[in-house]
Amino acid sequence: LAHGSGGKAMRDLIDDIFIQNFDNPTLSQLEDQARFDLASFIKQGDRLAFTTDSYVVDPLFFPGGDIGTLAINGTVNDLAMSGAKPLYLSCSVILEEGLPVETLRRVAQSMQAAAQKAGVQVVTGDTKVVSRGAADKLFINTSGIGIIPTGVNISAHNIQPGDAIIINGELGNHGTAILIARGELALDTDIESDCQPLNNLVETILNVCPEVHAMRDATRGGLATVLNEFAFSSGVGIRLDEQSIPVREEVKGVCELLGLDPLYLANEGKFVVVVGRENADTVVSAMKSHPAGKDACIIGEVIPSPSGVVFLKTAFGAERIVDMLVGEQLPRIC
Amino acid sequence: MFTEEIIRVRGIVQGVGFRPTVYRLAKAYGLQGEVCNDGQGVLIRVSGCEEFIEEFVQNLQKQCPPLARIDEVTRKRYEGKSTFGDFVISDSLSSAVKTEIPADAATCPKCKAEIFDPLNRWYRYPFTNCTHCGPRLSITRAIPYDRDNTSMAAFAMCAECGREYNDVENRRFHAQPVACQICGPKAWLERSDNQPITSYMFSMLDDVDAVCTLLQKGEIVAIKGLGGFHLACDATQESAVQKLRSRKQRNQKPFALMAKDISVIEEYCTPSAKERELLESPAAPVVLIQANAGDDDEERGSGRIQFKIRLEKFATEGNQRQIPTEGNPPAVLAPPGNFSQNSKFKIQNPKSKIQNPKSKIQNQIAPSVAPGQNTLGFMLPYTPLHHLILRRMNRPIVLTSGNLSDEPQCIDNVEARDKLGKIADYFLLHNREIVNRVDDSVVRVVGEKVLTIRRARGYAPTSINLPSGFESVPHILAMGSQLKNTFCLLRDGKAILSQHIGDLETAATFKSYQDTLNLYLNLFEHQPEAIAVDLHPEYFSTKLGKQLAHNQYGHGTAVPLLHIQHHHAHIAACMAENDININSPPVLGIALDGLGYGEDGTLWGGEFLLADYRHFKRLATFKPVPMIGGTQAMREPWRNTYAQLISAFDWEDLKQKYKYLDILEFIEQKPLKLLNQLVQKGINAPLTSSVGRLFDAVAAAIGICREQCSYEGQAAIEMEALADTHLLNKKEYFNYKFKFYWSDNIYYIDSYPMWQALLNDLQQATPQAVIAAKFHTSLAHTIVKMVNNLRQKNDISQVVLTGGVFQNCILLEQVTQGLQTLGINVLTHSLVPANDGGLSLGQAVIAAAQLMSQ
Ligand SMILES: [Fe+3]
Ligand SMILES: [Mg+2]
Ligand SMILES: [Zn+2]
Ligand SMILES: [Zn+2]
């Protein structure tokens, strides 16, 4: 693809790639904006959820996904974490001059596949080509709207001492897969990104337990960051039990070699659910019935104090602070 | 000649029995007048014969009570008219009294005599104390320091104790924790399995005495002491010590020992006069003393006795075990599995001769007490409880902090039963609450000088006088480091350095840090006007300091926050304790340590800084190499060897040249492609100039802690213990060269020629002890050479040696000697640790100097 070739032929080519892939009635109108019937929204709930996120990843393709699947699932999951049913997405693409058309086509295809899997439609979009070096290959922004069902109220402020902390599966797979894919690290593993839509699993949870206190996806900064945000904004402490946190042996091994902590590694299909202890077992067993939650388990509990602190009870019984990092993981031991 | 004087005494003179001493002396000389506490110390007004007043003052200094410290006595003729008819102790001029909380003090000789005297009312009472000894900081909740504000408040004094407490002639006059069998705290024994104790099981006088029998039987007993719980076992029973190690999950770190008296210690060490003095001082610290060589060999406790560290590692590594090369025994070689009591997996130190199993000396210290060390850490009993336990014990016991690994010592009975129940077989508990956790202090003597390694019980919170220029310091709080944390308060020309708190990574330690900080702010009525923190953004102390400064807890207003560079703080701490004036010209500070956050965002740790209290300029450093895998490089010394080697050489060339070197073979087994990626892509491989890591690299290269360290600094400590000290002063052993180069306006020390020589030595099967000695002397020589080099462009007359690496006695002595030969005045640490335990003092004085110059 060439920058500056603002010619109609080029624009048509790019637009075609997306329109073909995202084929749906709204998009096919080819208007400058998507238009929705409010009445159909109102039937599904009483609040609209709206979110946006930009996706940059190196490499564009990695085991278990690519930038396209990330861009769809990331935004779908952000909506789902409020309890909303995600409906429509926008997609805006910035391409670096010289990106092979074939690459773009692959990404568009996987976006469509991901959207289909998540049950959402991409209804509006835009593409820009910038000169070489002004962007790194391909950036994608997606925004999305969804409807929050009446009665669902999910917020970090609802978290209370005694609540159970639940995770839907293994941690660190995405972060490790990216590291391996990026570094051409000489590692022979089958670790794949966990990139997946979570809206369906969230629906399953809300069906058995509408009074979920809080949910958040553990993307950048990993589980540690999410729990620190929870502890800080709800003024509670969180105690994790190291032995119950699911991490694949291979991920543990890579982390030990690289000196990384899986609790801080990015995930793209993992989220934390905080529910009252009395609902925890129901929620876990409902989650286990769903493919995206088959390894769900309780990994910790909310405690009244110390406020704002997350710690990890290790196998030896000692308790280590799991801190919010200011920057990268940097040794602090003298 | 009859005259009247006002005498002012400054120093540690409150709450330590100073006024009764004044009273008794004044009476003895027939003087009239009064003595009272006030905001500046003790104020005495006397009238009497001039000659007697003179002698009175002389004797005041000589008979200064054991826990008091007179910094200054000023005398003034009193011109007014006195109305004294007698000598009295007056009430405090309370308006401005700033009573300092004294440090806990070991049982004094008089109290010790009393507890062993069957006719005395203190006979066998484990909580006996007096004005000259006993608990202080560990039981204090609030100020003023009197009984109601301590955990002794729960015990009402009996009439007899009350009489002693109120009798100015009595040694227990105003001793706040005074108590006896009738009215005071009690100790009792419990089994950790909750079974009843059946006294006929033991030949014992009481529960305290029973502990001795239990220890002799090889049991592990958790003992609630003065500032926390300890775990104890017989130090001469290898099986007991190993049981303790495995239950406590503490693999290698040496255990402290306690012996009932010096004569027991002398069976294992030959303490110098200075070491004895420290052992018997009121602070009663753990003193690291060179272990004796054996009688007919160097078997006993000396040399280097090493056991296999990580058994589980062997299970996974199977056949990767090193092959011993002749003359160069690998440090670690033992089969997996359990140690039987008589296992002999000792590695011979080239210094020590062949082990002779037949020449078993009675009561030998179990090898796993201090693996890889040539020193033993001894202390003497410091409470009546410990004296009574050890009364019948003619061998040393292990007395290590009672905690789960990495956590702070337990201080509470309920918590201890919960956490230590799986480690200890028995508990000796008591019902006097420990309010403040205070660990045992650790010191070492180098030459004639005391080196404080951990400053806690017996020393904290005694204030440190600041050098001149700091008299009117604002109230400053310095938050300290991440590991070995202490914090520091400045006020009134003094620094109050907290006791050793520990490693903040652990939740319980971090909580203890916050609690202790709040306590100190109250006890010392300190309202910080500024807060100093380390530059490292991820230190928990930095983050907490930031919150406090921004007043995120909502009391008062926000105060300035000062970020102090780590090594500058190390240097300033050493300057402050050496009384360097606030406006002194810059010194050359050499700060060698594990690592600290540098101004350029890389990790520093081998720094030559031209520094005063306000500023510093980096003149030289060590060539930075990556820490491959970040923190992991701290745990696995071989990573540093690899980083050093690939920074100096082409790996493929090295492999050609040193094909059969076991260190190369060892590293080749590692996933090097992957690790190279970390270095090339800058993933979790921060650059560091750390000399601590250089020590790790060399240690691993010669086979010490190659795979793994089980505690911080282990590789360097073991390498020091191993170095052949006979070679240290032989010039021909200074021959590992380092190269200096100049780049970006600073000098770099490049280790590559040293590595070349070291690899050649390894190739020729040079013994470990020789290489270790050569490395030490060569490094010292290089440091001195660099100072000489820097002197050409900079005015350098004083050099400060600081940072954890300077706890290495060989390096400290060699560098000091070298610099002194150049006519340079060398300043080193004594009161304050050279490691990060001293950091907060440096942060505080830098902040003060910066604020005061604004
Ligand atoms: Fe340091
Ligand atoms: Mg997002
Ligand atoms: Zn006493
Ligand atoms: Zn009494």
C-alpha cells in the first residue's frame, strides 16, 4: 500500500477489504455514520455502555491470534466487564506505507471471524495510510456500544470484605506468547495467546448471579494491576493464595528464566470476578460449564485491611506484597 | 570556699537512672541543691564547698550509669540567692521535657547475681530488671516513658516492688518495668501439639529450666524473648539444626548462637578484647567472630564447611552435576536426599586440612549452623530468662529469629502458636506483651573498629549526634530503602535511626514498618516538615513517603518531598557519623553495593562520587553490564558471570579457548539463545555497574553459589570466607588487572583483563582460595589506583567507603590501607551499617542540608 496515492482506486481497494469482510446491513448502507433504532436498545436494558481502545502490537500475528482478534475482543471485553451485552463496534485503521495488502486482508478476515464469534457487528470504520515510519505497520482503533441489562450494577466500589476473587483461567499466556513471538526467543513451547471474547461467559455468570460486585479484564499490567486498582478504589485489602492461581508450567518456566512475574503479564481473555462469598461456588461452577471459563477458580479474598494493599500468600505461608508498578518490572533489591 | 553552680548535662541522661546517681553523689559530698530533667537534659543546681563541687562533677562523669551517655557538661556560677536546705530530686520542668526512649539493655551484673542467689527475692525470676538494665523500647507504647505507657501497665506493683521503685537509694528507683515473682509477668511452657506438659518427663526446676532439658534432647523450642520470638535448638546437634533448617525453610543463611558465658564461646573462637567488650556490653549484640581452627586440624567450625544447598534442584537437574577438577573442587557436591546425622559432605577448604572423623572434638558446632562461613555469630544471654535457660547448658544453642521465612519475627503469643507451631516442638511463652519488634543487633570487629551490620536491639532508638551545622535542622523524616530498611527522624541536631525493620517486600514487614514509623513519630513528637525518599520509583518506602508527603492520609498539610540518590545517601550517612561538618568541602565517596537507582535511570552500584551533603558529581564507575532477567540475576549468580563474560569477550571464542572449564560448560547448559534475546532486545535486562554483582560473577565462576544464592550476598560472603588470607599482602597476588577508560566525562573500570587472567587461572586449576584472594586484593588495588587517578584532577583529601560491599573485611582493610599509604584520610562506618540499613540517615542529612541552604 502506498501513502499519498489518494486515488479512488486505492481507497476503494482498502474499503473493499473491510466492507467485504464486515458485511452487514448497517455497514452496507455506506453512509458516513451508523444509525440505530433506539426502541430495540430499550428492550434489552436501561443503560448504554460505550468504550474505545487502540491496539498496537508487535508482532501483528502471534500464536493464538493477531492484532485483529485483539481489536475486536479487547473492545467487546471492555463492554462486557460492565455487564453490558456488546452490540456494535467501529473500526478505524492506520496503515504504514508499504504494508502488504495481503496482511491487511488477513487482519480484516480475523476481525470478522472474531466479531462473529462474539456476536457483534462492525458498523462503521475508517482507514488512513501514513508515510513510512510515521506508524509501525498497522494500528487499529475500535469503539463499541452495548446495553446494560436492568438491575445489573457492576463497579469496583461494590467490593466488600469477605468477597471472593475469581479468575476464569490460566494467567500470563498472552504476555508469554507475545514475548516468544516477538523475541524469536529460542523456545519450543505451544503457549498461545488466550485472546477470546468474554461477553458470553459474562452473560452466563449474570444468569446465575446478577449481583456480581465487580469485574475487570486483566489485560496490560496483568492480574496484579487489576487487583491493585480494586483495592485502591474500594479501600479494602486483597489476599491472594499463590497455590490456587492457575499458571501453566511452561509459563512459569519462561517467567523464571526471564525473571518476570506472571501476575504482571498481560492477558487477553482473562478477567477477575468479585462476588459475595455466598455466591462464589455457584459462579465458579457456572463458569466451568463454559469453554472460556473451564479453569475458573477462587484465587483469593477481600479483607478489610490493610486498605489498598494486595498481597500473596506463598506456598511457605509468608505474605508478599504484590504492588502496583510505576514503570516496568525493575529490580529493587540492593 | 562556699559557692553555687548551675550544671547542665546533655546526652542520654533521662530515664536511665541519672538523677539518682546525681542525688547519691551530691549527698556523698554533702552538697545542697536539686536535680531535675528539662528539655535539654538534666539541670543540676548545687551549693557547697568549691572543692567538693569539683570532685562531684568529676565523679559524675566516672560514675555515669551504664545506660547513660554524657555528651556535654557545662558549668556556670550561680549569682542569685539559694534557699536549699538539702539535696532533692525535683519534678521535671515538664513544659519542654523531651525524654528519649532508651534502648533495651542486657541484664546487669547485679541483677544477674540476684537471680542466681537462692536467698534473694529475685531468685530465678525471669523478668528481673533495674534502672541499669531491662526492657525499654520493646515495651513502650507512648510517651512519657513511664509504666502506664508500657506493656508493664498490666501488672500492678506489689508493696515490696513499690518500695524499691520509690526509694531513691535503691537500684530500682523509678525503674519502670520493675516486677517480681509475686506481681510481675510469668513464663510458661506449652507443647505445640497442645498435649499437656508432664513435668516428671523432665528433671527440671520450673518451666524455664525445662527448656534447657528439651534443647539438650534435640527439641526445637520457640522462646518469647525481649523484642520477639526466637527458635532455639542445641547448636551441637547436627540433626536438630537440620530439622530447624528444613522446618524453617531456611537453606543456608547462618544461624546466630547464644552461649551462657564467654568461656563457652572460647571453646570455638578466640574473641579479642574488643569483641568481648561488645559481647558483654548492655547492647549485647550478636558478634561475628572468627571461628577457631581445630587443635590438630582446622575441622572445628572453621574453614569452610559446606552442605548441599538446594536438594530439590538436584532432583530436576539430574546429571548436570559438576565434575570435580583436581585442585579446584567445586563448592557444591552432594548427593540428593537427606543428611544423616553423620554425613560428611563437607568440602575441604584448601586452607583446612583433611577431615579426620576420629578426632571428633566434643561439643563441636554442627556444620549446618553456618555453612560456608569462617565466622560464628555469638551473643550472650541478655535477659534473666535467657540466663535461666542456659544456666545448665554447657554448649551453645542456636537462637534464630522466630518467623516464617522472609517474615518479621513473631511478637505475639497467638500469632506465634499459629505461625511457628509447625516449626517448634515446644513454646516458652510469657504474658508481658512485646509492643515493638526489635531484632538482635549484629556487629563485627575489623582491626579495632566496630562495624554495625544490623542496628536494632540495644542500639535503637538511641540518638546519633549530628555534625556541626546541623544544630537547627527542621524535622525531617527519611523513609530508607527497600531491603534492610530503617527510617530516620531528624530533630534538634540529632538523628533518631529506627531499629532494623527488614525487607519491605513482605506484607507483615511493611505493616511493621508503618506501625513502627507511627510509633516513632509519636514517641519523639516528630512532625515532618519534609520527607526524603530514595530515587527508586518502585521502593515501597518511596511510595509510602510520597503518599505521606502529599498528605494522602489527610492529617495536616502536604510537605516537600526530596528524592535522594541511593549512593549519595550511603556516602552522606558515613560523613554524618564521622562528624563531617555541614559545609565541609566535598569528599570522594566510594559506594559499592548490590544496586541503587541511578540518576540516569540505570542501576548503579560501583560508584566514585565527589560529594558534599548537598550535591554530588559522578567521577567514575564500573563498566555496566546487563542483569539478565532482572531480579533473577540476584538469585542466580551464574547469570552475572555470563553477563560479564559476554560483555568482555566473544562467547564463541571463549568456548574455543576454555572448552573444558566447568563454568563454561555449566553456562552452556542454559538457554543462552533466549537469554541473549533479553540482552539484545533490552527485555528485563537492565544495565548495572554493581560491584555486588561483580562479586557474584566471580564467585560463580570459581564455583561458589553458582546455581543459586539462598540469601542476599551469600556468594560474596562465602568467597570472602574462602579467600586465602596468607596471600593478601603479597604483591605478586595483586595481578588481576582492570582497565580504565574515559567516556562521557567519567572514568569506567572495565573488568575484562581481570576475567582473562581469572579464566587462565581456572584453566591451570588454581585453587579457589587463591583466586578469591587474588580477586579481593586486585579489586582493592584497582580502587586505590582509581582514587589516585581521580586525585590528579580533583582535590581529594578524604575518602568515604560505604555500601554493603564494604562489609567485606578483606576489601575494607585493603582499600583503607592502600589509601592511607597515599596520605588520604579514610572514613568508614561504625555506628551505622554500611549496607542499606544506614541509608535513611544519609537521606535525612542530605535533605536537611539541601533545605537549610535554600
Ligand atoms: Fe545500597
Ligand atoms: Mg482495553
Ligand atoms: Zn539490673
Ligand atoms: Zn513485686
